[in-house]
Amino acid sequence: MPQEIYSHDTIYIPPREEHGAPLEVALGCSWAECTFCDFARDDFCIHSDERIARNIEGLARLFPEADRVFLLGGNAFALSCDRLAHILRQVRAKMPGVRTFATYARADDVLSKSAEELDVLVSLGLQALHIGVESGSDSILAERKKGLTAQQMLEAFRMLDIAGIEYHITVILGLGGREYSRLHAIETARLLNRIRPASIWCLKLVLFEGTPLWRDWKAGQFEAMTPAEVLGELRLLLSNLTVRDCWFEDTTVLDQYTLQGRLPEQKNTLLEAIDRLLAGCADS
Ligand code: SF4
């Protein structure tokens, strides 16, 4: 990626957004407290108007055919509505083919905006947010310092439903450790069943060296799960899901497979595939 418009050689964009043009508007995460996260290596900063204008110029040259732009930053939706609206207008002026926008958000970035502000952003093309739910269990969320409760997330998703903004959810399997695996799966399914996610992307917990959770694990205060145990947790989560019109995937199954399908239509097929993999784990 050209240095002049991206701060790092590697950029993180959800797989479903890879067709979009990535526009860096911020760095780092405004929260940066989650004990498992190494996504927030950069201190949070919102780029200056001049830098964003330069990035848009560069983006227009790099992606002349783009019809969608993904705003980069750990949670670029932390920007104020006015700032976001200004950016969306600037992009549309320089890149007339762009029709829709998506970005990463925390649920409290949604809660900090009014219904009217969300409507303004929708009118400018905001179409989707990618939000890390991680867990539906309040105790796990608190323990991992997510800074949000399941109820707060529920309220944010209701606002998005009303505004007509699609949301894509990530869940971190194994986040409760071995001790709270069952609670994590059941409570997460309970939360997801009360919202209308366009997709659910499950990822196995990675213990990144230097993070607080990695230190807990090193100190014997966190019991990490084996890949097979995480697969069992995935099965429990999926078997409890009743979501509709939802794409479901796990790209980290046993560290080597991807499972994906539509819910509820392919739920049984997915469960059967998990059972075959679990049987293989038991045999080996
Ligand atoms: S909100 Fe997301 S990006 Fe920010 S610290 Fe937590 S997991 Fe990391």
C-alpha cells in the first residue's frame, strides 16, 4: 500500500469489505482498554482535515472505479457526526462513483449519536458498521475490560435497526477461557438472537504477546482453550442461535479451516460439519 495515504504497510479491513477502497481517517482505538487486543498499538488520533483531504486525493487516484469506501481506524465511527458527514461529502465530490460507506465502530460510538445524526449519515451513504461484540456475557465483557454491557450493545443495535444501517458482528471464541466457555457461548447466542446482524464472524482468541490477557495466561490466571475445545464452544454457540437472514462464518476453525453458511438455512449443515471435525479430533 502506498505510504503516502496509509500509516502502516498492513491495513486491517474485514473480509467482507475487501472490494471497497480503504480510506484512513484515524489511527488506533478511542477505547484501547480491552485486555486481549493488540489492535490498538497506535495511540488514538483522528487525522487532520488536511491529511484526510490528501488521503482522499490519493484514494481517488488509486481506486478510480470504487463504488464503496471503508473508513479505516480502530473505530473510525468515534468521529463526530459532523466530521464524518464532512468526510463522506468530500469523498463523494472527489469519487463520484462511490455510493456506500462502511467502517469499524464500537457500540458506544453509535450510542453517542442521535437518531437524527444517524439519518444524516445514512443519507450520505453510510451503509454498514462492523462491530466487535466479542461476548454477550456481562461478566466476561467486564473481565476483559470491553467497557460495554450486553444491554448497551442491544440499545446500539436497536438504533441501527431503526436507522437502517446494516451491522456485522465479530465474536471471539475462547474469550471466557475454559472456565467460562459454556457461559460465553450461551450468553453470546442470547444477545445475538435479540438483534439482526447481517453477518456473524467468529474468531478464535489469539493471545498476543504483551497484552494483559497474555500476561494473565503466563501467570496461570487464564486457562486458554485448545482448538478442539474452541470448536466445541462454536458448536454450542451455533446450536443456540436463532438469527435469521444472517451470514455466519468462522475463519479460524482448528487453526486451519473456514466454516461458512447462511442462517438459518444452513445451520444443520454447519453443525454436521462441526460434528465431523470434532469426531476427527476425538480420534486423533
Ligand atoms: S474496542 Fe476493539 S479495537 Fe478497541 S481495544 Fe477493544 S477490541 Fe481493541
